[in-house]
Amino acid sequence: MDSEPIKIRSAGEAIKHGIVLCPEDRKEEGIVAMASVSENINISCRRHYLRGGLFLDRKKEAATAERFIQLLKIKTPSRKQKIRFLSGGNQQETILSRWLAEPELKVVILDEPTRGIDVGAKHEIYNVIYQLAERGCAIMIISSEVPEVLGVSDRIVVMRQGRIAGELPRGTINEQSVLNLALPVQSEPTTKAA
């Protein structure tokens, strides 16, 4: 990171280095279902809201939640709403808010960031991706949606059967070049002479 080798042994260490993940399975791995929208937004950045190292500044936490609810247009009756009652898109925007609230963000890994969400929510998530890039964050998007990858990428690395099949830099990216790397080469069928 920043030309220095780092060792990461836990999610907490990754976050301290500014590396975060929005997982593909947001219900199982991304949200804390029994917690509120506010708690889900603030769960990793609470360490920044401690007074004297002991007391949580609830006003700062509430202000952060309200700021990101407005910024990402999260549809919720209030910041106290349990996140499990929100739509998939609003849950995903809440997870993204969690990482936007991190002041030292450097690398954001988004695994299938728009799977199962409506077009409007996709638009909001793409806006967040562009905002993160403008902040100087490196963004890795893992997606099986070729149009999505084409729309947001500066560089594409195509994986096939667990291995890198190829890399496409800006200027060489198009749907056909991605598919050529993603799909195995079919050999010409051979015909036997009778």
C-alpha cells in the first residue's frame, strides 16, 4: 500500500489500511440485519466518534447517518429503521455509506454491487463509484454483468476458471474483447473421412 508491503490478518486491519469490501451476499455478509440503518452506516467508523476513548458521541453518529441517507437518497422512514426492512438497493447504499464515512479510504472492493437492485438504485450506486474515484480511491468491481463493467471501468482483468485470462487497458475495452477473453476458445470440429 503506497509502495509499502502490508500484512492483513483481519477485516479490522484491512479497514485501518483503508481497504474495504461490499460483499456480493449483502444479506449474509454485508448488513447487520437486526441493527438500524444508522448503526449499519456507523459500525466501522465508530472508533472516530469516541470521546476520551470511552464514550460514543451519539450526535456525531446521528449526523453521519443523516448525511449519508440524504447523499445517497436511501429510502427509509428514519435512520432508526431496521435495515432488514429496506429494499436490496437501499441496503446496498447503506453498506456503501458505511465506507464513504471512512476518512482514510484507499481501496474499495465491490463484489456484484448492483445485483438484484432496480435501475434507479443502480444509478445512485454508479454515482457513488464515480465519487469514490474522484476522491482518489482505487475501486475494484467484481461483476458478471459485462455492460456494467464496460460502463465504469478504466481497466478490465478477465478471469476464467479461476485464472487471469487477460487484461484490457483503456482504449481496448469493448464487449467483444471481454467476451473473447471470458469464453474458452472453441476448436474447429474435426470430421472423419469415411
